[in-house]
Amino acid sequence: MTFSIVARCARTGQLGVAAATAMPAVGKLLTHAAAGVGALATQARINPYLGIDGLDLLREGVDAREVIERLKPTDPCMSQRQLAVVDNQGQVACWTGDQCLPWSGSISGDGFCVQGNRLTGRDVLEAVVDALNCTRFLPLVERLMEALAAGDSLGGDRHGESSATIYVVDREEYPLWDIRVDHHPEPLTELRRLHAVFERQVLPEMLRMPTRANPAGAADEDPI
């Protein structure tokens, strides 16, 4: 894996995960998020159950730091893992095992955490953090996209990137944004193209879909 972001938007309460890596299909097992609950990104020698079980702990009201402490004893190979957590209050926590490939580490900010391994250097994550801090006025999906692009521009994964993902939940149990580039020579460029397509063609349909409060959804004369 390479670098990932977990974040909560203070204005909307949206929660998101974004990542880019040299391996195909980064979005398949790394991203874990639930509306009103929190978000996690599990990477390096990935263990999907850290994300699955971490969401269960967040649902119980456990805060981000305690989630990581409770997960550590469940995994005998935590020294090879990375894990980032943001809870529904915007508290964050990160873990980088001492056997992760260099350069590896994390940086926490206000309502977000970025982490990476096998990077060209810490400056990759610093660029991601700067982008997140400078785009607080943007929707969360756009902040995540700009942050990924900033990290990629500083070198990202030492082997380059071939896949990227952005996953954002709002108020419903289904995601508001789920954009995945599973294999592409320029995954960040393709991610940006797909965002434009989804914003134009998919988002309007999403906003008319049934919700828990309105099971019928909005009137739609041209259904999918």
C-alpha cells in the first residue's frame, strides 16, 4: 500500500476514506466507513478485520484512540499493519507497526489522519496535510481528491500508483460517493474524470433515492 486518508467534515458530518497505491484495487479492502459512526483505513500488510471490527467498536461509542488499543491484542501481526481511525466526533488515531516498509508513518490533523508506507518520504504526507488544511471550504469528496493529487505530485508510492479510491458517507447507510479506479496507468487523473461523471450523472440520482426518513424517495420521471 501507499498513502491513505480518513477524515470527517466538521460542516456536514460526512466521513470519508481515500487512498492511492501501486497495487490494483486499493478500494476493495482498505476502506471502511459508516454514516454517523466513523471511518477507518487499514493498510500495509492489510487486515480487513481491523476495519470491520473497528467499525463495530465505534458503533458501541468507543473513541478513535481506544479503538486502536482494543484492536491491537486481536492481531498477532500488528507490527506489520497500519491503521487510521476517525470517529463521529472528529477524533483521530493512527497506528504504524515497526515492521512496515520505509518510509512509513502518519500525521494527524484537525478531523483527519493521513498515513503511508513505502513512500518516497515524509514530505508526501506533509503535502497531503497541506492540501486538506487549504481546502476546508470544499466538499469532503473534493478535499480528498485534491489531497490525493498533492501526495501523488510528491512521489507517492516509490513504485508509482496504479489504483485509487474515494469513499464518502453522509446520512444514509449507503455511500454518497464511491469512486474506484482499480487499475490504470494514471489513476489520479482517471479518479478526477470519474468524479466529474458521477457528479453530473450519478449524484442527482443519489439525492433522489429512498432514505430512512423518506422510504419512497423523491419523484423521478426518468428512473435508472
